[in-house]
Amino acid sequence: MLGCKRCLVTLIILSIIATVKAFQLELISTMPLNVPGGFALPNTGAALEVAQSTVNSQYSFNLNLSVTLLFNRSDTICEIADVNGILLLTEYFNRRAFDRCTALIVSGCGGYVAGPYLAKEWDVLLFTNGWIPPTIYNHIDTPTSFGMAGSTQDSGSALLELLLFFKWFHATVLLDFTNGWDLNGFIATSIRLLLIRQRKYDVLSIDNVQFSTKDEQSMRDALRQANNRSRVFLMLGPTLSAIRLLRLLNSMAIFIPGSY
């Protein structure tokens, strides 16, 4: 197995000495194709293509970067894509990439939970393009993995600090559960844990309501519950879900400008 340290040494040596053979590096992605979200390949695949072409153009004599995309077209739910992403990655790595220098890139629905532990076992670098749970991504348990965005705890803490700043002591979290338990669910969990563990948040009271954009009645029920409990709503979900909620809220005539 070619670990990340050995690969790094090889890259340095090849960049110093004159050689006709460029360093071969394979970037393996488990980002899903058909799961809604900004991390999915329709939104991020172009960035991988640009990165590959740019690296190979600027460092053609020293480095040859290839990109491998692993996904199931039939995966449309985050929880399924997360499991299948790891299965695809394990099979591909053990059969085809075991003896090559590789790096991994995962997403919120493509192996970001189990991936770091595999990366540690294989001694390869792993990067994630979305929020991360700090209990998984840390230098002790998963030293070869890096979160390229903030953690779910960071996001939860930022929301609570915002409530404290404006003295909004009661709020309701509207959690989009359309695609199952995704990173927004982890943010909601982080909020609950922060409320328990940090005394400065004792003045805050947060309710949680789930809904699915595939079920309009669940959206109406969630808005009614939130309206009965709070004047402040915290929406956790994609932008499109927020727009649909606002439009529905307006049609239900329970939104009073200046009161929320």
C-alpha cells in the first residue's frame, strides 16, 4: 500500500530530479449524482474538471492528476448514497487503487462518516466538501482527513450566538427531512447538544419541527406548529425548500410583516 507520506516523498523526489515520468495521483470522488444538494456532482463536478485540467496544464512535467467518480445513478436519498458511496469506494480501492497514490474526496451524502476511518486505515488523504461533525474529523481519530468547510457544531453555535445577540430567547427549528437525516440534521443535533452543555445558552428555548417538501401537508403542519410556538424560525435545509416554505407561509396568511 502506498501511504500518503510515501507518496509525498515520491512527489518531492520526482519534482527535484530530472525525469520523463510524471508523478501519478488519482483523486477518487464519492460525491453522489442525483441527490439534491449543493455538494452533488451536477454542482461540483465542473470544479473537479477545472482542477484536473489546471493541475495537469501547470504541472504537466511533474504531476499527472486523474479523477475517478464513484456513484450510483439510482441513489436519490442521502442515507442510501452515503452507504453505497462507501461500498463503491471500498471495492474500487481494494481492487484497482490499492497500489497507487490516491486521495479521496467525499461529501455530506457520499461517505463523509465512514470515509475518514477508511482513509486512516489506508493511510491516504481525504477531503470533504461540506460541513463535518467534529466528533469524526479530528487529528486524533482521523489524522489524514480534512474538512474543507466548517463543522456542524460551528454552524449550530453561530445560530445560537445570533439568537443571543438579538435577544431572541425562543425559536423553532424547521428541519427539512425530505432526503432523510443529512447534515442539516446533524446541525439540529449540534444545537440541542450545545443547549445542554454550555451554560450561556440556558436562556434559550428551541423547539424542533420536521417537514418534507414532498408532502405539502407536512409543510403546513410544521409552519402552524412553529407559528404557535415562536416568532423566530430557523430554517435548516436547501434554499429551494426555504423559498417553498415562505411562499406557503404567505398563502396560509399567518405571516404578519414585522412580527417575525
